[in-house]
Amino acid sequence: MTPEDLLVEADRCVKCGLCLTVCPTYRLLASEADSPRGRISLIQALAKKEIDIDSHAEQHLDRCLNCRACESACPSGVKYGSLLDASRSSIATEHRKKPLLKRLLHQLSHNGRLNYWIRLYHAIRQSGLLALAKKLPAPRFRQLLTMAEQLPPTAVDRTGFYPSTKPTGKKVQLFTGCIGSKIDDNLVQNAIQLLCGLGYAIDIPTGTECCGAMHRHNGFIEEAEQQCDTIRTQTAKSSAQYLITLATACHLELADQQASRLPLVSISDFLLQLPDREMPELAPMPIRAVLHRPCSSRDSSDWRILNKIPQLELIELAENELCCGAAGSYILTQPELSNQLGEMKLTHLKASGAKILITTSTGCAMQFRQQIRQAGLSIEVRHPIELIYKQWANAGTGNK
């Protein structure tokens, strides 16, 4: 988005304020500068060079979760998310802001580098230095260490080709995500086993694990485009029928940037489009589960696929329209606000009486696991496909 395009889009905002009630940070801080229309005014002033960027102005932009709830409420259809990304990109380019965050995202988005940091983290943990590091007066660093507790004990690489257990000749490509491929390895395994069992060979190419969303939303557009270009090149030469996604944030980014040359589909939608005769038989699951809808996906596909499980009592999490506070890297860069939003969600989760919370977002899952652990609760956090796979296996059809 050029500076001229940015101003044209920003000028579509009439400052009506209908966005205020759906904005999580405005609800928390009650500050006009931390509302969508307040930030648009700030973006306009920066673009027109009426003010200079300083730590105070940057703080208000950084506090935005980019949940885009305001876009749904906006009668003018302002593309707020694109405005914010463009403004952050301008700041990062012109003022060389956030060098440490840029390096961190660079490490997290590469499979080999992330594996190295997993091994290093556990070495530090075993040495006893981790407890000392958590006492340092640096909230963001402490939050990073806290979130790192969810890392697997060993780094596992699931890239490669997985043949189908049935000779159908069907093939799909699976997009696991950079963080999701490590944090949710059980999900990746379940997805592989389920799809292979249904007659689909699976390809998980090396070097295409990251969609670039966290880079883009922090203003590092060039790095984000590099990730998307890699995926475009790889999918263009693939013989697969679909690119199947597991995490909704990755799916949204790939769709918005048209980063796949293969038809793009979430794994829930993929299963729902199968003929009834190909749908897996599922065992009953007499338990209450609560569904969390991430900001990156408000559709009904996860609800519909979960309702295929007999006897599952599925309910919606209260205030599902409100962001949980994870928001990609926000959980690391704004730990105080992120935790406040997470605690609000935890209150609703406890009131639900559910034994399982279901979400399709890797970041949201990490946020809920952290809040649940800190509260001393015993509630599982699962992806819909983990439940589908489990009940498929329990039905005794998983190996047929």
C-alpha cells in the first residue's frame, strides 16, 4: 500500500465510533488513542507528516491486536488491518524500529533455527538457570520464557512425504505452520494419520512452514513476502490436489496474500466436503466441550465437523467475538494487556463447565494453556481434528 493509497483508505473512516464497543483495547483502557478511529487518526497524521513518530505514538499502534473486529462493525468498510500493517511497515522501514523482534521472528519462522532454540531452551532449563532468568526485570523476556514452557522436549521435523494407506492416487499438501509444527506436534501427527487413513498421500515440503503473518503484522513486509513467494513457487510445481491448513491464522494469511497456487482449504472444510461414504466413522464422546472462535476465523466449519461426533455436548465460549489476547506476537510484545484479555477469557471458560476447550489457532491455544496452567485448572486445549482423530481411532476404523 503506497502512502497515497493509505490516506485514501484512512479517509474512508468517518469517525462514527461504532467500532469502539468491539475493540478489546478500548474496552480495557477506555482511551480514544487506543481505539480503531483514534489509531486511524494517528496513522493519518503520521502519513501527512503532521507529527513525528515517537515512543508514545508507536505505543498506541503497538497496543493494537490487529484482531480486525472493527472491520466487521465498520459501516464504511474500512480495511483497518491493511492500514495498520502499512503504517507499521512504514515505521519499521523509515526508523529501523524493533530490531530484536525482527531477529526473533526470523528465528521462529525457520525450522532449523527453531529446532536449535528448542534444544538450547531445554539445556538452560536443565542447568537450573531458567528460574534465575525468570526473575529478571524484563516483562517481555519473562513472558517469552513462560511461553517457551510449551515447547516439546525434543525438536521433531515432520517434513517429507507420507504415502496413503489406500491406493487411491489422491495427494494433498499439508501446511503445518512454523510455531504450530512444534507446539502442536500431536495435531500434526493426527492430521497425517487421519488423511492417510482416508486415502490421501501427504506432502509436507521443507522450507514452506511459515506463512509470514507475524512478520507482516509487525511491519516487516519484505520478509513476509519472501515467505509467501516461497510457498507460491512450491505449490505451483506441486501435483497435489489441495493445500490443507491446520491453523486459521495461517489460512487467513495465505488466502489474503493469494500465496498458494493450489486450492486452499482448512482441514475442517476439507473433511466436510468429502462424500458421506468417505467420512470417517466416529465413536461417541459423552463430554462437554467449549468452542473458541479465533479472530482469524468466524465461520461455522469447526462447529459442523465437531457435531459429527456422537454425544459430544458442544457449546460456544461466551464473548467469542472478543480477542483472547494472543494475536500472534502480541502475547510476547504486550504481555500485560495480553494477560488481562486472557484472564477475561478464563473467567468464561471456568463458567462453561467444559472439560475441553477447542480452538483452531496455535497462538490462542498457547494463550489458553498458559492461563489454565497458571490457574491450576485441568482443562484440555485441543484442535477439532485431534478430537476427530481420537474418536475415529476409538471407533476401531482408524486402521481399516
